[in-house]
Amino acid sequence: MDQNRDWIVYQRNDGLWAKKKIDAEIASSVHATQEQAEKSAREILNRGSGKVLVVGLDGKIQSKDTFIQTMTQGLLRARNISS
């Protein structure tokens, strides 16, 4: 079973938004908007724990969401917005 559940969403040089696992070399999907790419990553994490990092063209983290699966409360989400 794959233990790495962390994803990165980033804007490519062509303006499209990509989603990939942190340790992957290539994107698993490409989207027209940031919102679509983030939604795609979050849908995967709805089935377990992990993180979604959103990175801008400047390489800076724009936001970080942490998802934690619990037995009693389901999926909890902690959101950190970088300034």
C-alpha cells in the first residue's frame, strides 16, 4: 500500500494547473484552473489522511491543507494559508 498521501498543486509555465504526488516526477493530472486541481487532490484525500500544498509560479506555498482520518469524526481538515 502506498504510504505517501501528500499532493502538490502548482501552476505550470503554460498557465495550466497540475496535481502530482510530492515524490512523483510528473503530474498525475492537469487542469484549466487552480480550483479544479485542488478539488481533484482533495477528492483523493477524502478517502484518507494526507496534505495538499498549493504552490504559485514564484515557488512559494500559497496554502497547505492537512486532512486527518479519524475513526469517530470522519475526515478532519486543517487549513493553513501562507501570506
